[in-house]
Amino acid sequence: MCHNDRSGASGLSLTSLDAMRKGGKRGPAVVPGHPEQSMLYRVISGGQPKMPLQGEPFSKEQVEVVRQWIQDGAPWTAPQQWWSLRPLVKPQVPRVESSWVRTPIDAFVLAQLRVKGLQESAEADRRTLIRRLTFDLHGLPPSPEEVDAFVADSSPDAYERVVDRLLASPRYGERWGRHWLDAAHYGESHGYDKDKPRLNAWPYRDYVIESFNADKPYAKFVKEQLAGDVLFPGDPKAIVGLGFIASGPWDFVGQAELREGTTDKKLTRLLDRDDMVTVTMSTLVSMTAHCARCHDHKFDPILQSDYYSLQSVFAGVDRSDRTFDDDPEVFRHRNQLLAKRRPLSSALRVLDDEAAEISTEEIARLDAKVAEWKQVNATDPANRSAEIKRNIAEAAVQRATLVKAALPTKSVLEMERLHAEISAIDKEIAQLPKPRLVYAASNYFEPQGTFRYAAEPRIVNVLARGSVDNPGALALPGALTAVSGLKARFDLDPAAPEGVRRAALARWITDPNNMLAWRSIVNRVWHYHFGAGIVDSPNDFGHMGSLPSNPGLLDWLATEFRDGGGSFKKLHKLIVMSSVYRQASSGNAANARIDGENRYLWRANRQRLDAESLRDAMLAASGKLDLTMGGPSVQQFFFKDDHSPVYDYARFDPDNPANFRRSIYRFIVRSVPDPLMDRFDCPDVSMVTAKRTTTITAIQALAQMNNPFVLKQAEHLADRIQSMSSAADEQVQLVYRVLLQRKPRAEELATLRDYLGRNGLPNLCRLMLNTNEFIFVD
Amino acid sequence: MTSRRQFLWGYGGGLGGIALAGLLGESGLLADAPAGLHHPAKAKRVIQLFMSGAASQCDTFDYKAKLIEKNGEKFDPGGKVELFQSSPGAVMKSPWDWKQHGNSGKWVSGLVPHLASCVDDMAFVHSMVSKSNVHGPATFMQNTGFILPGYPAMGAWVSYGLGSMNKDLPTFVVLPDSRGYAPNGPGNWTAGFLPAAHQGTMIRASSPNPIYDLFPPKSASYLKPESEADTLRVLNQLNSRHLVSRAEDSRLEARIASYELAAKLQLSAPEVMDISKESKATLELYGIGDKVTDDFGRNCLVARRMLERGVRFVQVWSGADNGFPRRNWDSHEDIAKDHADMAAGMDKPAAALIKDLKARGMLDDTIVHWATEFGRMPCSQGSKGRDHNPFAFTTWFAGGGFKGGVSYGASDEWSYKVADKPTYCYDTHATMLHLLGIDHKRLTYRHNGIDRRITDVFGEVIPELIA
């Protein structure tokens, strides 16, 4: 935009109503109520509009919008007036007279249904309820026995006991952890060219699961993921949370092969931090800060300088393996040693870099020879020989001697001193038990090619048009200026270590007065329970996102959650205990005419199983489900490490026990998705996913019919049923009981008995795995 | 309330779209759209040939007398020369001789003699620029318009925008090089944040199961081909019964229809891949049977058969990853050897495709696009190779409303940097979409707060390229 606060072409800024009324050199741009007197309207309308200077003139419709807006008095929303930026105040629960109301949630929803002329739905039957609850809280079907017990239980707290049982089970953390991993765009390979596996990402996945199972307070959960190393220095688990920052893709070639100082290197780093900013702000405060990389946000009050302040928060970290120890004492000791080692290796690096610049004629000749040998090695396999390899190794030694001779004595001595100190520390480190590794945000790691830790946080400038070639003002750590009541720039000591920046952002996000964060998380949880959020754009609470369908409810939940200690389990219980949640999913023609999309929740939303739940439900039915928790991810593909590794799902035995673990434990390759999961809309983990899409395609039908994994599970299910009964009728009944948790109707029984006779039990099981009733949850 | 169109787009496109179109009584929304989405279309379909690893412009179509004249001298174009891997070597002329071809008198190197015979049908852009010098990001850029992973490929956008033209094949099909995936792998044909139905369906023409799960594996011995119809019939019966009390939920109905379409795909996919009934002359034209050209030729011929049957967007890859021995166009070490190998496999089939489409009257409404992620340096790397050049490279088009025998934009006298009309993939994407009847600025999808388009916030249609 040309007319902003800084550039202000013709002295005019169009960034606020005040600025427009004041106008520029040529007078006020906007005179509310009087389009014809408003310069803004005059320059963009007429036969040959003067503005915009570049690009196409505005369309008739666009000009009319402006005219109408000025005519209406130019209403302007100040940041604080935008719904998501208003301070969070606990609203009054509406008073609604109805026995349907069990919880405040019901009061909020029913009050709105009444206003809209919508009729709430009756409670779903018990089989539907327990199926819904179990898939929702565990991502698994209930066992037939669990269904029987609940259906038969006439005590008034029967439902509540099911809820409590489900929330207490470790299956809960596996289900809700999976949701969090979507939001965090967690993957286990780097992506891009080469797409190397990331073998130590999984401890973060386990950390997420454990955090949900332990009902970790949300503020702590967030703080650990952004700055666990700084805010909880004695706790090894907190470091593992830093996997959040590192969960996205990483450009191996750009990071490790490009030379320092090149434009592409700068671009690689800019985009690497961009990913960190995007995942943090989208997931934790539902703001699209990443839209302000090239200019101030076009729709929301997010400044370009806000964006670069956020980049500055992450300017001291990269994505890398980092060590931790289960034993806090060892952990503390190791960190002390590493803290001592870091400045030494930084000093040594400066000297090494100087040495690398040294060149003499002799060194140049040697380098040229080595280049030749390497060329032969790389391109001419026939002439590749041990001799060449030896030559290259010998040349390296020779080179070091030549460089040393060319260096000033002072530098050589200093290098020797540093080497000695470092190796003394390394000896101490070697005494410690072997550390564990997690792929996480890190400010100290072993170099890999040209990928090296930042000794000091890297300089971040505001970039004109987002171009690394146009650095502007220095950006200091901070967050969003539009969040009133919180300091948008952190005013940190410039000499403070980088972690202080992340800690400041973590505090800013989790501050009780950060209205965005608390609204964001309760909406996200609501979204997963109902299939749609109160705000249907869980990662965007700005002007381009949706408006809350029930603002009072959202704020009530946000304050309740915040003030109740940020307990997810309490929030889940609050939600699933409500009458709103317990409604049937059946249609109602009169309601549908008013609210066909069910935004106001006059019924439950029928949901198609997501890829993981579908896969896990098949394993549960076949009896093969292996409930082992945690540990390295299971690779459900043929793997060959190469220049570009090969991941081949077709060359993998579907009966390999690795396939029987819950889907959250599968190894997620960024570039080559699992074909079955992919068909069922498992998202591309290069992107933050707030909401999964649900598609229905022929290719998907083919997968469920023919995928080797599915076919194997059908076979295992058949074996399981066969071992329980050999009578046809009973077999059909058992398949229904296991897969659908109900008895077949008479005509279903008759049809399938005949089918079974013609095609056998494995075919029957395969058929049933393809039914809509199995794949959708009412 | 969600409009029917949004609903179709949300759940469909690709085969899902067909499912729903069928379901809604051939509503016409997804019908063959000669009218285009925003304006009359000149092209209905696209075939894109992607040269993975970066095909050299100065060894193919970007003729520079200066390189011949200054061969072996110090490369000094003025200013700092920043290369990907190496320090700049000496000026290096192409190992191949150059000749003028066709009525347009286009200079083409001896590396691609067959394509040289098609120059009067081709529109060259010699002023392409990439925003990245690295294969992964640059390959993403040419495919998706962004140098980051996770954005939808052009084929996905076209599927989203125009939907399907057929009832029993996917809308967007990708044929990878049989030696393996290019940098980024299937990430190059992802639907990104668009509904998954729009992603490229990968067809591995040389594999026994060319589409994942098209047929059950042999290991599932309990399945008998003759019982499949029975299974589908009973499944339909159960699903219809389930639907009775849930009639308002069109997703359930769509899922029922999806099984009918799956059965159709099982019939049509093998048919489209079976080239045995093609004439001997055709097989010869594509170089099928000759070891050097068989692989790419087969893919090109299968691609033509798909286009004939209404597949909207086909992408064929020449080149796998950047490993050793070289199996793509990334000729850092020895351009004469490695480019010769790659071009020998690509040249004849690519030219065959243009000629064949033309002979069948399909070239008029089919865009042929020859693409690569960036170019190569006019100076040497080592002594015989060329490093990456993101500052100037060549792409060309044929058919589908593109003008024949034209060259647009120019690199400098070295073929080092663009000298005239710098062009990004934004502009070529915009131009292709324009010919498909789509205004690139209006083909958008809201994701994470931004109305995304393949051209980001850029892109100008290039009128000089349009017939």
C-alpha cells in the first residue's frame, strides 16, 4: 500500500479513519457521509480514475462499496473493537427455562436456538452415544462389552462414568495428541529435496501424548513448547517440548550446502523462521501474522514490524537434534558442561573461519588436485579407486599443515588452547551416561556442512516487500501490537541469551490477559469435538476468518478454562456432559431450512472417521491392535537410504507387526505420504492444519476395497470370528457386534447369510469394513 | 448456507466431483467447460513435461554466439557471480552445434534434433527467472508458485477450477520417471490445502499396479474377480438401508456413488495404459521399443491416450533425484555426457507428442508445456559441467492457443542473466490459466487467513505468446 503511515505518498495515510479524515497534502481523503467531497472516492471513480497509479482501476462494484461506506458515515473498526481482540470478560450465562439444559453450555446454545427459531434435538440412543464418545476421546470404537454394559446401566451417572473412564485412559492422550500434532504440522522427515528421515522427532510426539494424559495445564504446555529450556531448566521433559518449534519442514540443501552470505542462504533462514512464526501464531493465538511478511497485514491490525519482531524471537535457534537425559541430575550436569563449551567453540569457530580463508599458491594447487580427484570419484565409477580416496585423505592432512604454517602464531596458540579446553570438557561429557536425542529448537549443535548454530541471535531486519535484499529497520523481539494490555515489544537486554526472547513470547501468549490465546484453544478443542469450531476458522480469528457463531459461549468457555487452571480434561468433560453434545445427529427439515449447516448446533454432526481413527478401528476389529505406547516411530514402508532416500509403501509386508501399532506411532514422511492415509485426507504435514478436509472419492473407495492393509485386517477379523463360531448366522451377528456394536436387522442377516454362503467370511468382513455405517459416526 | 457449487468443490473435483455430478443428475457444473471458468477458453487440457534437475538453456534453445567466440576465456559478465556450488570457471560453449530450423529460423542445438523439427509450433520464453537456486524450492516454485512445501500444484488448481471432463479417469495425472522421484517427490503434485481429491494421481506405467489400490494384491487370495459384482451389490444394499433414516446427508450418497465410479476406473485405467493397439508407426514415432526412448516414450504415449479420454492435466517427468550416477538433468560434472543421456531419452518422444497431437487435431486445444526448475551457467564447473543458473532459463509451450514459432524475452549475451522481459512462473501460470479460461486472480482458496492463488500476488498474462 502506498498510502501508509511510513511511506505516506502525498502525505496521505489510509491506515486509520483519523488519518483519512486528516488527509494529505490535497485535503481530507474521507468526509464521512459525503462521498462527493471525499478525495478517496473522487480519485478512484469516474471515467478515467486517477488512482491507483499502478494496476487496474477498481471495478464499478468496488467503487460502489467505497461510496456506500463513506455514505454510511465511514464506520471504522478499531483493533480493540474487533471481536477476537476485545478483552476477555466472563459473560453471564443466559437464563433459559428448560429441562434440556444440563450445563451452562446448553444454556448458551439453547438461548440462541430459540432466537433463531430452531428446535433442539433429543438425546441420541446409548449405543450411538458411547460410540461417539469413544471415537471422540480415544479415536477407537468401544468394545462390544463396553456398549453392553453402558446400555444396561440404569444408574443416573452411567454416562458420566463412561466419560471419566475414557478420560482416564492413556488412549485419550493418543487421540488428542494426534490433533495437536496436526496443528503443529509434525512430520518425521525434512521435506524438500532429499527429504532425509528425522529419526529423533518422536520424543516430542511422546511428550505431547504424555502431556495430554497428565492433563498438563495449558499455560505450562505452551511455555514448555516455546521455551522449556529457559523456563523449566531443571526438567528434561520440558526441553522435549521444543520439538514444537522444529516440527515443520527443513531445507537441507539450503541450510547445509549453500554458502554463508549468499542470497539464497538468507532466504532459506528467513523462510525457516517464517515457518516457526507461522506455526506459533496460527496454533497458539489464531492470528495470521505470517501474512505481514511483505507488508502490514491487509485485513488485520498486524504490522509488518510485528511480524519481524516475531522473527527476531526465533533468531537464535535452528532445528536440530539436541540432547537430554531422563535423569535430571545428569541432565543438569550435561547442560552445565555444554554451557561452558559453547563460548569456547564459538571462539574457535572464528579462528577456524579465518584459517579457512587462508590461501597460498601451494594450497591452491592442492585444492585443484583434490577437486579433480573428487570429480572422478563422483562421476566416473569405473576409475574410482582406493588410491584416489587415500590421496584425498592425505591431501587433507597436508593442507592442514600448510594452513597452520601460514597462520599467525598467536592464532595457532589460541586454537590449541581452545582445542585443549574443549577436549577436557568432552572427556567429562563422555563420562556421563549416553544422552537421549530429540529433534527440537536448538541454539547449540554440531555443524553439518554449512549449517551451524548462531553464536549470537542473527540480525533480523524489517524487509521491504519481504525481500532479503531490502533490509530496513532492525527488528527487536516482540509480538502483536494489537493485543491491548500486553507489551508488544519485549524490551530485552540486548546482551541477554536468545532463550530469553522465546521465554518472553511464551509469557506473552500465556498471559491471562491474552484474549487471543484463551479463545483460540477452547475453540480448537470445540472444533475437534463437534467437527466445526464456534469460530469455523480455528487458525484465523481475523477479518478473513469466520465470526464466532456463539460469542458468549466462546468467551464463557475461554474464561472458565483459563480460570480453572487450563485443564483439558475438565474442558472435555464440560463439553461432552452437555445436552448439546448428546443430541442425536438425525435431520430435521424445518431446522435445515434455517440452518442447513448446523452452525447453531441443533443436532450432532455426523462425522466420517479420520484416517487414523479408521485405520485404528480396523485394527481394533481384527484383534491385531498393538497398544504399546511410545518409542521410535514404526516405519510402514520399505526404506533405502540414498542421496535421496527411497520410501516405498508398495514394498512393505502388510502383515509386518509394525503395522499393528496405533496410527499416531507411524513414521510420517513429508514427501511421500502413505497411500491409504492420504486417500482419507491425512494432511500434507508441510502445512499447519487447523481443519482437515473430508473428501469422498472413487480413489478412496478403491483404497478401502483393495489396500493390502485393509484386506489383511479383513482376513484377521474373519479368523477371529471363525474362532468364536462356525455357524453362519452367528458369524454375521458377531461381525455386526464387533464392527458396529449392534445386532443385524432380520433382512440384513438374511442378505449376509446368503452372501457368506457364496463368498466366505473374509469377503464378508471386507464388505463390512466398507459400509458407511462403519466409516461414519452418528 | 454452503452453495451446491461450494459443496461440489469441497468434496469433489477429481473423481469425487464426478460422483456428485452423477448424483445430482449431471448438474452441468462439472461438465466439459469449453466456455472456461471466467472467460472463453482456448485450451481444454494441459500436458506438462518436467525436466528435473535443471535442463540447460544454453545447450538447447538459447543460442549465444558469444559463448562460441569466447570459449575457454575467463567468464566476466561484470559484477559478482554467485554460484550454487562452485566458483565460476571459464566460458564454455555448448558441446553441440547450433543450426537454424523451420520457417521461424529458430536456433536449436544438436542436442534436441527432433524438437528442432517442431519449432514452428513452439513459443519459447528465454527470460525465465527463479526465486531459488536450490532444486527443492525451485521445483516447488515451478509446480506450485511457491518455494515452500505444502502449496497446491498447478494440476490441482486446474482440477479445482475446472473439474473433470470424463467420468472414469482422474482429472490430474502424474507419470514420474521410472528411475525415481524428482526432488520433493510427490510433494510436487500435492493438493496442498485444497481438498485431497485434487491431488495428482500417480501412475507408474511400468509397475504391475500402476495406480495404488486399483486392484487387490494377489496375496489376498480369498478375493475372486467373479464375486466383486456381488460384493458391490450387497454393499450398495446395506448402504442404501443405512441411508433411509439419514437421507439428508449427501455425503453418504456420494460415498455410495463412489463405489460405482471406482468400478468404472478399474475398467478404464488398464485400457488407457494398454498401448498394444497403437499402430506400429505411432509406437515408432514415440521411440517405443528402443531402450533409450522407451521409458519416456511410453509415458508420453500413455499421456496422449489420457488426454484423448478427457484427463485434464497430465504431468510427465524426465529425471529422478540428484543422485549419482546422474539420473536427471543436474549436470554439474559433465554436461556433454549427462545432458546427452537425458536428451536422448526425452527429445524424440516429446517431439512425437507434439506431432501426434497435431495429427489428431488435438494440439489446438491442448497446451504442451516443457518446464524445468532453473537453467545452467554459461561458464564451466570443474572443467566440463555447469552449475545452477536461476537468473535466466528457457521454457516453451506448444498448442492450446499459444502462438507457434515465437520467442519471448531474452537473456543477456552470455545466457547468464535476463536482459529483456524477466518472466516468472507467475506469468507462465497466469498465461496457461488464461488460455484455459481462468482468470488467475480469481482462482482462489482461503487458507490460514489468505485467499491463496497459484500466482501469489503476482502474475501477468503474456499476450505476445497468445495466438
